[in-house]
Amino acid sequence: MKTSFSSFQIFDSWRGLVQGVLEIGFSVFVLLIAIRWWDATPVHKGFLSGGMSVGLLLTPFLSSTLSDLKKTEVEISSYLMILTGASLLFAGFTSSLFLFVCSCMVAQVCLSQIPNMILKAYARNYSAEERGKKVSITLALSTVGGLIASYAFGSYLDLNNADYCWIFVWMSFSAFVAAWLFRKMDASIPIVKNNLPSSKKHGGFALLREDYIFVRVLAAWMLLGFGAIMTFPLRIEYLSRENQMNLSNRDIALVAVVAFFGAKIISTFFWGKLFDSMHFIKFRVLLNMFMGMAILIYFNSQSIIGILTGSVLAGMGMGGANLAWNLWVTKLAPSGREKDYMSIHMSFTGIRGFLAPFAGYWVESKVGFDGVSVISALMIGGSALLFLTCMTDRRFYI
């Protein structure tokens, strides 16, 4: 029986909460465990850090393969979560560093496919007038889940007799719960077998020749993403280095976790409503302004108040940026082709997600933190101008 619209939203909201456990686990604790328990080499740490980006790069090819299964997007998402949970459980109990890294990467590749799989379900179940508001609830709950897990995991690992295997058990359990929630969601949207010619079958890269506005928007996203992501690993560096802010662990947690994620959660609901009612290009340019100001204030402040202001602005910008990243193709893609557009978008995200942090460290070594902030802000500003050249495309109008 087809689940009701309200049931879809309820189950998806709970799914966001438990998936937040996985996201914070991969972004923080898997790498921390690799460093402190496995004494991992830089190569191993590099693969663990880049697992999600590898998954995003593979999205166009995996999307085509998964579409051939003739299952709904929700069903495929459920299977991906089961594989994620199984891989995490294996990682928690293996005695081989190589197998630990491989299984963690398999889990990350599977998890990174979820946004593309679920996008079409959002497009079918949520109208354009309410899509942003409803998806913002799931994204906000995902952040809440990550915050709760971050505190719980961190407190447990600080214990003298802590066994990191339990972190993987809880992450695995979260993945299995998410798989069950996906099965409970609306599974009435069929995956249609791809009958395109072989030149178009793998990932829809032919879209880059067919839709010039799409290419232009992708270029704007690339410039924006590269400029922003190159500053991400430098935020903690700026707070902790002795020749910079040199803050205490408590103050770093206040700035990097409480202020940032608090602002992100609260602002997500505001951005969700605005996404539904505002022209997308104007919405995206407004977010660029928040992000550019946040970076300039953050890396050019010498006081805790200035750093907190920059962190709050960054959190507010990220609350809207996550929403825009997940849903913007529903504004541009023809009905039924959302996954094709999203897969290309995710692939390019993987490229910048892998390369930008390395570029950030290199630029900082040459021009310092304030120099990085200026270069990043200029790239974000240039991205805004490029977005504005797409303003007149009729598909972006409400």
C-alpha cells in the first residue's frame, strides 16, 4: 500500500536524525580512530578523508548501474544503507588496517549516493511551493543527530577503557535503522530502466553538451565550492595554532561546534521557507554574500567575539547552502531527469571536495590565513557574478 504524504515526511525526518550519526562519524571519528588506535599512515588517512569525495565522483556511473535494478529510489537507498551498516560492522572488528580502510571507504561511497537517490522522491512527493521547507526539517534534524552523536562518541572515547569498536557498532546500528526507515517511506516512485543510447547511458555526461545553462551553473558552483572548501580545514588550524588565536579546547568547541552548528540548525528553517518563495539565483547569491563575509570576518579577527561572529555567519550560510546543494537541480532539470542532473553535480562536487583542502593548505603557506580569506572571498564573489548570468533562464522562475 502506498504510504501517505505525511508518513513520507515523518519517516524521512527520522531518517535525517539517524543519518546525522553517520555523517559526523565519518567526518570526525573514523579519522580520529585511525590516528589514535591504528597509527594510520598519511596515505591511509588520505583515503579515509576522501572516501565521500570518491563516492561523489562515482555517482554518474553508479546511478546508471543502480537504475538498471528496476527498484524505486527509496528501495535502493535502503539497500545502500544495509551495505553501509555491514561495512561499518566489518570495519569495527577487523584486525587489518588495509581492510579497515577499504570497508570504511565502501561505506562512504554507499552513503554518498543517498542524496541523488532520494532527490527524485522529493520531487515527486513535495510540491515546488513546499519542498524547501519540508526538506529543511530533515537537514536540521541531521545536524541535531550529528551533534548528539558527537558529544556521546567523544565522551565515550575519553574513557580509559574505551573500545572504538562500539563506535562502529552504533554507526552500523544507525545505518540499519535508516534502512528500515527508507523501507517505511513512500516507495511508489519507480526506477525506469535507462534506454538511452550507450553514449548517454553512463552518468548523463551528454548533458554538458545539451544544456549550456546547466554548464554555466556548474561552473559557478565549482568556483564557489573551491573557494569555500579550501578554508574548511584551516578553521581549526587558525583557532589552535600558537602563533594565531591559540584558543583553549573549550573555546574551540564553543566556536567550531556550538556557534557554527547552532546557527546552522536555527537558520535552516528560515532558508527552507525562502528557497520555496525566492528566485533561486537570488537565493544563491544571498548565500554567497553570507559565506564571503563569514570567511573574511573569521580569518581577520583577533578577538573571540569576532571569531564567534564569523562562525555564526558561516553556520547560517551553511544552513542554506546544504539545502541549495540538495535541491537546486529540481529548479532546473526537466521532470523525471532530476537524477541525471544531480549525478553530474555530485561528481563535480567530488572533484572540488578532494582537491580544495590541499589547495587551501598550499595557499595558506604562501599568503597566510588573511590572504586565503581574501582569495576565497574573491572566488565566492566571482561565483555570484557567474550565477547572475543565469538569472534570465525561465526554468529558474517560480
